[in-house]
Amino acid sequence: MSSCIPDRKSKVTAPSIRAMKGRTRITAMTAYDCPTARLVDESGMDILLVGDSLGPTVLGYPSTLPVSLEEMLAHSRAVARGASRALLVGDLPFGSYHESVEQALRSSIRFVKEGNVEAVKMEGGVERTAAIRAVVEAGIPVMGHIGLRPQAVHQMGGFRVQGKTAEQAERLLADAAAVAEAGAFSVVLEGIPTELGAEITRRIPIPTIGIGAGPDCDGQILVFTDLVGLTSGHVPKFVRRYAEAGAVIAAALAAYREDVLAGRFPSAEESYGAAPPPAAQEKQAPARKAAGSGRKAGS
């Protein structure tokens, strides 16, 4: 096994992720704040993505589209304060790299300088190769993203599986090859048939990170709130819920409210003691003096 491949304690880098292709599975997860980042990082995940999914999962937006670069930078800084081992990737939000190669480069540089990330992710295939190449040439690792692209949801007519026809599949194969050729160190495959995910993984030299792309990708990523059961409403088919943290939190909040209303919280053990009030101290003073005089007289 290559020495570039990290163990579960050493720092993960873009080159070490690329070296993992075909040798060991890659684990990835999203995070949007410091406490979550610490949990994800300590779990041994290889990649920690500050995803623009923070729009609907954390900020209450209806989609990822309203998320601004400033919001992404703020959350990236918070995540960076909680992570030390995983490769930290920042998701370039909609509108921060679409106008020109120069804009993509400026946004990526800000992500590294102000957001403290170690790589950036951008959606798109063939049409995004010039931007990927420019950012990579500037010394910033790039993760690609093809297939179902949430930032292009209106163009795609909704969150629909991509690559189901032969024509669509060929286009995605071309996109994957173009992203790899442009210098990306890995590529996210989202919402595509299992067979296509396997074929892309076989054909390109960089790792594929699947999310709804079948089990044959080089790695997998999920949204943290989906995995732990904090998401309400529709959950995609590809999500496996490993916990129901939402139900646990709801029960804890209900119990706290009931204890406050019933006067059970805080208890004496959860309250601080204090010196007696001044009036009580004055009443106790003569008694202490008398007791002291008695001891002296009897000695």
C-alpha cells in the first residue's frame, strides 16, 4: 500500500485521497459548524465537505441556490476550527464561479484564505474544465461534481436521476473524463444509475465519491443531518439513517420544559450556594462572640 495513503491518525491531503483509488474506500461527510466538524473528524472520515447543502439543512432556504459565498466562508471557518485530520473541502456556491474563469479563481482563493479550506468543489463537467484548470494551476485542489447537480435543479427539471438514457450516459462519461483531465483530484457522482457509476469509476484515474451513485464508487458521501435523523420532510432514496437524533433531542426538550414548569429544575445540586445575607450575619455575630467568651473563661 502506498505511503501516501493516510492512516486513521495522519493528516489527509488531496494527493493522499487520489492515491486511495482502487486501494481503499474513501469516507466523506458534510459538516456546517464546529461541534459537528469535531465529531466527524474524530470519527476518522477522510473528507469533510462544507456543502452548500447548508442552505436547506441549516439556514432554512428552500434550496442551495440562495446560499452566498459570505455564508459559506463563515461556516467554513467554523468547521475548520473543529477539524484537524480530514481533508477540508469548501463547496463553491451558485453564482460564485459561473460568470468567468477569473471569478472562479477569485472565489476559490477567498475560500482558502478566508474560509481556511484545503480544497474547493465545483459543479459541472466539460463546461467547467477551464475554471478547474485555472484553480488547480493556482495551487488549489479541486473536487468535481457531475450527474445530478443541485445548482442546476431548474435546468434539470427537478431532482431527477441523471444518465438514464444512452445519450445522457455518454455525456456524463465525457464530463467525468474532462474533469479528470482538467486536474481535479476527485469527482462527486450524484444521482446516477449504479451501472453508470461503476463504469465512470472504472474509466477515470481519479477517485469517484458517490451519493446516490451505487456501491461501486471509490468512496461515499452523505449529508450529516440526513444520516443522523435531523432532516424533516422528504429524504432521498439513497440515504441511510444511522440514528434518529431528532427524536432524542425533541424528547430532551420536552422533559426540560416539564421539569421547569413543575419546579424540578434546577435542583439544589444544580444551584450555587452563597454566604448568608447581611441581616442573618448580624444576628449570628453576638452568638459567636458569646460562645468565644465562654471558651476563654473556661480555659
